[in-house]
Amino acid sequence: MSEHSHTDEHAHGEHAGLSKKKIWEVFGILLLITVIEFIIALWAIPGKHMSQHIGNYVYIALTLLKAFYIVAYFMHLKFEKVGLQVVLSVSFIFIFYFIVLMLIEGGYLHLHMPLV
């Protein structure tokens, strides 16, 4: 029984770095990124201040940055062991790589297949 209470105390001590101040900081960063995305989508691209092609890449990069903050802080991945972080990061990179390959191949088939 004492072993169980020790484990509970240890689990709470690991995540003590996520204070209310840090949560509000991460919230502010996520809000800022979202505002930038809205500016790109509603002002920069329609007003021809940025091309659609460049806007898409910037928008995707900002969305991935938001995903990092959500996973790292609110899903507590930042507080996990380095081994788990590496395994999940490498898995994410491979999934992203395969999605890009499928998109490239999908475009290739569309361009090189005869119309039926």
C-alpha cells in the first residue's frame, strides 16, 4: 500500500513544471499563431499580399507548430522520457513522409494516365 502512494506522489512531482503561468503562456502562443493564421487566410491571400502557394506552406508550418505545443504541453509529452519522445517523433516523421509521397504519386497518376 505504501508503494502505491509513493508512485502517486512521484507521478504528480514529474508534472509539477506545468504551472498556471506556463499554461497561460502556451495559451498565448497558441492564440497568437491562430491570429496569424486568420490574418493569412482572410487578409494576406485574398488581398494578394501573399500568393496562395506560399500562404499554404506558411499555414501548414504554423499548424504543425500549434500541434507541437498542444502535444508537448497539454498532452504532457514534454514531461515524458526522451526515448518515448524520440519514438513518437520518428513515427510522426515517417507518417508525414508517407503522406507526402502519396500526394506526389497521386498527382503523378493524374497527370500521366490517359482519360477514359
